[in-house]
Amino acid sequence: MTIYIINPNSSRVVTDGIDRAMEPLRTASPVPIAAIQIDEGPKGIETQAHVDGVVNPLLARAAGLEGDASAFVVACFSDPGLAALREQSQRPVLGIAESAVLTAMTMGQRFGIFSILSRSVPRHMRMLGAMGVMDRLAADLPLELGVADLTDRNRTFARLREVGTQLRDAHGAEVLILGCAGMTSYRADLSEALGRPVIEPCEAAAAMAIGRVALARAYHQTKG
């Protein structure tokens, strides 16, 4: 049995970054953690059309893995197909955006989000509104960098630091959330630079998946 972290885009760079982010969690997991991708997906999920377009491939890939899965994590900050996959699967299903927000709210009163682009923000607002947590949001600010741009480490970190300073100082964010799976490698350095907790959403969702697997095992042992 395996926790599958499914990257709905087809970027091997993003998937490899997710896989590296999972490494510290693997020692805590009772089952293997595998990062995989949807090869027919776009290179980056940056529009609502991209979000909508990956749902069916995501559901099909998860259906093929159902028998071997302990849990699924949808590794895109728009949480595409989250409700549909929960309806389809008998396994725990976590979305990285939802998981990151829930984790952030245990670490501070107000959280801020780094979006990749301005057009990402309305999608996040709809998600946060549906979760009923808008009163805990400090701000959601864009880097104005696409998914492919995030591989430019110097440029990306400079923008993260600049935007993070705004989220912290101008908007009062106590916790910061990286709003794209392509930002995985920046968490530790950014947290040190800004002096605030930074949530990497794939890690947050994987940690919740590990918890769900452990909880299911505890329930089973109690029943036995």
C-alpha cells in the first residue's frame, strides 16, 4: 500500500521537487510515499481551463491505483477534482491547498498566500470562501511568475522574499503558505529569511495523509 502524491501537471521538474520534499516524511510514514504525475496534463496549471482539464485524467489515474493506495494527495494548489476524487475513491483524499490552510490555522491566527499569478488569486478566493476561512486570510499576493519561471532560483527567491515581506509587514500574516507545488524547495530558506513559519502544501497534505493512515490502523486495531 502506498500514499500517492499526484501532480496533475506534466512537469518532471515539479514532480521531482515534490518527491524530494517527501523524503523527510518517509521515515514517519507507515507506508511508502510515491510522487507521480499526469503526463497528459499541461506543463503548469495556471488557468481555470487547466484546472478543469486535468480532472478526468486525474480520476482515471487514481482509479488505476485504487487497489494499491493507502491515500491520495492532489498536488496542485487549486485542488482540482478534489470533491470528485473523494466521491470516487474509498481511500483518504487530501488536497494540498486545503491541507495547507488547515495546517496554517493551527500555527497562527492569520495566514498569507503566495500565488504564482494574479489570475490565480480568484481561484484561491473561491476555495477559501467555500472553506469558510476568509476571516483568517491576511492576503493572497502574486509573484507574477509562471510555473516554469519558478526554476529560476535567484529570481524566484527574490520575489518570494519581497512578497513575503509585504504579507508579513503590511498585511499582518503570521504564517505564510507557498501557493504552488513548484515552490517546494524554497520553504526552509524563506522561513529563515522572513522569521515566520512557511507552509509547503505538499508536505502539509502528506503529513495529513500519514495521519489518516495511522488513524485508520488504530481504529482497526481497536475493533480487533
